[in-house]
Amino acid sequence: MQTILGAGGTIGQPLAKELAAYTNKIRLVSRKPVKVNEGDELFPADLTDRSQVFKAIEGSAIVYLVIGFPYSIKVWRKEWPALMRNVIDACKEYKAKLVFFDNVYMYDKTAIPHMTEESPINPPSKKGKVRAAILQMLMDEVKQQQLTAVIARAADFYGPGKGNTSVLNEVVYKNFLQGKKANWFASAEKKHTYTYGPDAAKGTALLGNTPDAFNQVWHLPTNPNALTGRQFIELFAKEMNVAPKFSALPQWMASAIGLFVPIMKELAEMFYQYDRDYIFDSSKFNKRFQFTPTTYEEGIRATVKG
């Protein structure tokens, strides 16, 4: 049995589709799971409840932790450490391998222009500190040989799907859909790499089903041909046949707006990822699995088509 915790999210659904290439025993766990493959086992659960985490993981050979909590530091501080502890304990109890879908928030600010699996961990944000703490919790268990796990790390991502709430989808694609100008943060002239959601799902499934990939950190496949924010906006505008109008929001303004719009308050501390080039290097994965990431032109076209 391969079990997805957070099966209703942006990565959970395409991951379930990819896992069908490896097994016909897939358990989808979320508050209201919906079948992706005909034979999927649906397991409704509240993953903030320790007992339900254990019930969801029991009988699993591989567990994928891909849940996404609301983008709030208060929620993250409360829910992430408890969930990671419960998932680790349950995986140890039932001898299940763990695949953790991670992000880049724990990296040092100076690593952002060229992130690799060896980049230093020194989070400059509150949310990054939460992510670093739960990562350390997991890696301590691996080092003590108490747990077999793999870190599947993605950059900012984008892609098709109505439920995709990634930043690029929200502030560019959905703004254009609503007849608004696109938004960007800090500088639209800095280069950025984005992980295409379906590539991330394919890579996560591949790592989970490759025994010698475990007990390592892997950057999920991401196209290395970075574009500037302006170029991403222009690509979306071209596919959607709209004018590539946008506004770049400075950090001080986001902080000010955050007094009235909570999500802006949460985003303000992440502006360091937009005021410099942001290059996510997945060459380790690409070489190991002979994988060619989706181009941005193809990915944006698929996103617009839905």
C-alpha cells in the first residue's frame, strides 16, 4: 500500500495518478478524498489528530507527506511540528518508508541565486524556521537509523488544475483571467525558476519507488532555463491573448497592505526570494533519472488550457 497524506492538494492528485504506474494499492488521505484512479482507497481523516494519522498509515509500505497547511505562520507553528512528529512515529510503528515533499524556505538567503541539495540551511524567515525544524526532526531519525525517508524538494511551483494556489498561478494567471493586471514581487527583472506541478508529482512518485534514492535529499525536476518575472508574465499574456500589464509590489507596500490583507503580511517576509535571481538546480535528479523537465512554454500552455 502506498499512502498519500494530503491527497486533495495541488501535488496529491497528480501524484496519485503517477503512482498508478507502480502499484494498484493507493490510499488517498484527506478530509474529503476523491478517487483519482478507479482502484483508489479513500480514507477520510483529520491529519491534525494523532490517532487518525496512525490509522491512515497503518498497513502502508510507503507514505507520501504532501499536505499543505494554510499560509499562516500561526498555523504552521502549531500544526507542522505536531504532524511531522506523528507521521514519523506512525511510520516507525508500521515500518513504512516516508517521502516528504519539501520546499526551499530553510535555505540561507545567499543560496537563493543557485540552490542545490548542498546549500546551507539558515532560514531568514519565520516560516523557514518552522520548515528547518521539522526537516531536522526527520533527518535526526534517519541518522539514527530509526526511519527510512527521502526529501523530495521543489521550488516555487505552478501548473494546471483549478485547485492550484501557487503564487505564479494566483498573481499572474488568475489575475489575467479576472481581467486584472498581473502582480509581481520586488523586481520583475530578476530571474526565477519554477517547478512544473506534474513534473514534481512524477519525480516524487519515482523517488518513492526507487529504493536507493532513500535517505537523501533530491531537488525535483525543474527547468533550468530561468526567465525573469516580466518574461513569465509575457508568456501567460501571449497564451491568454491579453496585454502583459503588471505591477511590481515593493516589500514596504506589502507590509503596509498586510495590515488589512493577511496574506500580504505572510508574503512580505518572503520578498528576499524575488529581489535577486532564484535558481533551483535539479541536475542531480535529471542526471540520475535521465529526466528532461517541461519547458516553461509548454507548462504555461498546459496551465492556461487547464
